Amino acid sequence: MAPARADLRLLLPAAAGWVVQALLLGASGGWRVTTAGLAGVATAGALARHRRRGAGRVTRPPGGGEPTSYSALLALTGLVVVLLTGALAAWTAVRDAGPVAELAQDRAVVTVTAGVASDPHLVAGGHGGQPLVAVVLDVREVTGRGRTTAVQDPVLVLGDPSLLALPWRAQVRLTGRLGPTDDPADDVVAMLAPRGPVTVVSAPGLLERTAALVRGRFASATEHLPADARGLLPGLVLGDTSRAPQDLTTAMQASGLTHLSAVSGSNVTIVLAAGIWACGWLGVRRRRRPLVALALLLGFVVLVRPEPSVLRAAAMGCVGLLGLGTHRRREGLPAVAAAVVGLLVWDPWLSRSVGFALSTLATIGLLVLARPWGEALAARLPPRLRWLGPAVALPLAAQVVCGPVVVVLQGSVSLVAVLTNLVVSPLVTPATVLGVAVALLALVVPPLAAWAAWLPALPTLGIAAVARAGAGLPWGSVPWPSGAGGALSLAALSLVVVLTGPWLLHHGRRRPAVVAACALLGLAAGAPTARLTWPPPGWRYVMCDVGQGDGMVLRSAAGTVVVVDTGPDPAAVDGCLGRLGVTRVDAVVLTHDHADHVDGLPGVLRGRSVGALLVDPSTNPPTARATWWPRPVPRGSR
């Protein structure tokens, strides 16, 4: 008896509502009213047709199951669109009810009382290369133009490093200048630049303080570990990515392991599975296990902060707990659809969250593709190697469905992601479970936790080693067009591979030459040529890879070359200019006197003539670091 396939019927309404809500973010109220009205009319018409003609034309889900009429499916789709459009309108009305948006347009100076809604974190440097810290506040009261108004608006605050001391969920008061956001669809109403210190008016609650204590003691317990473990383990266990080395983050991205650099849905699943197993081992009654798992789920979400991927996993966990409590088996995809709709009602701005999209797509891919692919691969492997079928299918399915979204962010396609995920898969569970155990132990016995931290550190170091090895492989990733065009082309290619894959597997043994020829043609068509023809003809702007800092090269149509900043390493900028074929630089612009912007100047001067050197006039003296190198340096010297 063939296994029943996944029920895809509820995904269409959820996907349609998701897309419509994302398109309506930032749109005027008229568009929302019109969309909801049209969806309501379509729903009413579909229901009327369903009643008039009975079930009407029906569609049976793949693999069997209860048939669904097209009219009922259309009615449900319209109902979901109305629901999500209404949720967006309601939340937007709440945010627009106060004066914050208007004050931001006028760039008014205000005093606000707010709750700290996110962990403060460093972002790109501010003016003069000074560190800049970002934190989101939930503003509850704003005073401006002589009026005090109660509001409920999220505001992004950008300020100096003193903001790093703000505890999560504390109530604070500060004065600053409001400013509008760049996009009306942003999930914050305005931006705020503080003027003066931020005052904490009330501490976080007991639950938040406990979570902060666990995070702080876990950070102390892992402080003595090697840099890779010290940076990756807090991200894997608690979602704290602040200590991750930049080169490791880059390697994780290049090797397709970015989802392991912070807490994702898989981590929540691992923690829940471990908790349920512990309940069985301790003899907890079956009826009480959902309550224990629910408490564990809520505590873990509070501990790691409610990021989109964690919220999605938490919602799915609640659906699974309901099934466990009622002793009923539920289809995975309807649960995903219900979770998506519920989360988008609760927070419409998730509809444009890349993390939420990747998490949902990965779950769908695992539910729809992983099992049949794993069985198909296992059937073609020797008995001793059949366990590799599901092991390979899991990362392969996630890579196929998430690839079109990832390529928009990275502009490249990883060719080693499946291999690296396969290698690290045995390491993720012990690193996560042992890491959570160490975090809880640090709350009770910090000295013992420092010793025990080596247990999750060992698999974490293995993950980091695989990431670095994968990133160092030649042709580990290939460039791909970014943007909508690149995403659509990769999605089309993935669809072709998925549809032709069974044929290739079936005929691979009978006609290996034909299959090999098709594979070679595909590789030849998709092989990147940019690396073979670098620099591309007619190049105008290049951002050199100089590490920390900037190094930009601009060339006009007439061949004039301008270098803006040089980075910290002379060899890096010299190599970049050499590969571009630059032998003369008409002007070098140094934006400000910091090592990561000017110390690479000898590399620009090495074997090249420079027409002019332009420096920041506010620097005192203006030519501070530039005067260290008064003449060109011969190529090859240091």
C-alpha cells in the first residue's frame, strides 16, 4: 500500500493570503478596503455556487483523501484573504492612531516612555566611524509639542554604545529626535536619535530577568572556549549571535549552514523532542506530557527571544501538542497552513520577513519532499547504506525550496550545502541539547557549567570546522543573478530537476550515456563564466574585498579611475586593483582617518601613479595617516 501523500489543499488559501498581505504592507487604506471587498464578493459568490450546484466540480488531493470542491476552495481562499487584510488594517489603525508618525515626518524632538522590545546590537558605524547601536522600543507614551499621548508604536532607536546596557523588556524614558522610516512597509513606525542618557524607569519582570540571567551566565560559562565555539554555541542555543567571528559567519553563509548560526525551528524541534523523551524516561503520564512540553516550549521561546523562525516553530509545536493530547494524527501541511495564517494575523509584518519565509518553506519542503526522496534514494542504495537516503533527502529538500529566497540575499548558489548539512547533522542535536543543559546548569552552579561547556563545545567546533572547510572548497558556490529574476530562474531550474529527477533515476542504469550527456549540458549551461572573464567588460564600480572597512573603485566611460578608501591591508587592495588592470589612479579619496579606511594606501601606490589625494578636511591634521606614505612604493616592497 503506497503511503498517502501530503494534503496540499489548505496551502493555497494560506499562500494567497500571505502574498496579498505582503503586497498591501505600506499601501493606502483604500487599497486594503478594495482588496477585502473583492475577496468578500468572491467568497460570497463561491459559497452561493457551492450551495446551488451542490459539491460542484471536485478535486481529490494527491494520494487520496476527502475531495474538495473548487467552490469551497475558492471560498476558503477569499475568507483567508479577508481575514489577513482585516488583521493588517486593524494593526495599522492601532499604529496610526497616535501622533508618532506625524511627529516623525516633522522630525520633532519628543520624550517617550517605552519598553525594550529587542536586544540592543551593534550595526554599521555611524558618523566618524563611531560604533552605532540599534534597539527597537515599544513606545507607550509620547510627549511632543506640549501634548502627552498614549500610543502603541514600535520605534527603532539608533544611538551610542550606552544602549547596549538596556535590559530586554525594561521600561525606559528618553528624549530624542524622531525621523521617518525609509519604507512605509517597515515594521517600525519611526526612527529615534536619542539626545542625552536613557533612563530605566522600571526593571523587567521576573521571567525576563531570569532569562537574562541564564543568558548572561551562559556567556560567562563559555567565555574560556575557543573563538569558534564561544561565538557559535550561544547563537545555536540561545540565539545570541553577538560574539560570532565575522569570518565564521561568512564561512557559514558560503557553506549553506547559516541556519545553524542562530536558533531556528529545527532547534526548537530538537528541544521539544528531548523534553518529551525525558518525560517518558521519567515516567510522566501521557496526558501530562503536552503540558510539560508546552511549558518547555514557552520557556525556550522567552529564553531565545521571539524571532520569526522561533515563533513559527512555536506555533507548529502547539498544533503538534494538540494532536498529542487528543490522540489524533494530523497532516503536517494543514498544520503549517494554520500556523502561517495565525502568525500573520498576530503580526502582519511577518509577511515580509525573510526568516519567516525561509523557515516556512523549509518546513514545507521537509514535509512534501524529504520522505519520498529519502525512500527513493534508499531503494537504490545497498542495504548497509540505505540510512543515507533520508539523511541526504533532508538537506536536499530544504536546499531546493529555500534556494530561490537565499539567492536573493546572497547572489550565489551553494554547491556544497547538501554535503555540509549532511556532515554536521549528527552534531546539531548534541550541541543543542547539551548547550541548553549547560545554560540551565549555569543558572544553578556556574563553576560546574564552565567545565560542562566543553561537552557542547566539541560538536560545535566540528560544525565550525565543516563550515570553514566547505567555504574553502573551489567552486563551493557559484554566482547567480540576484533579485526577482534570479529567484524565478533558480525556482524554474529546481522545478525542472524535481520533475525530471525520477526519469533520470529510472533510466540512469539503462541509458547512462544519455543521462551523463544531459548532466554535462546542464553543467555547461550553468557554469559561471564571470570568474574566467574577470573583470567583466565595461565595468564601472567594484567593491574590493578588503576585510574590515571599505575599498571602492570607480571607472568612468573615458577610463578615469577613482579609489574611495583603501581598507586596512595594502596587499588586499593592491591585489584587487591588479586584477582590475588598474595602472593609474586619477584620484584617491579617503573619507576619514581610520585604519580600516586608510592603512591600505601603500597598496594603491604600489607601482601605480596617483593624480590626486583627497582627504577629509575635518581631520586634524587633514593629512594625518596619508603623510605616512609621501611617495609611491615600488611593487613588491612592503
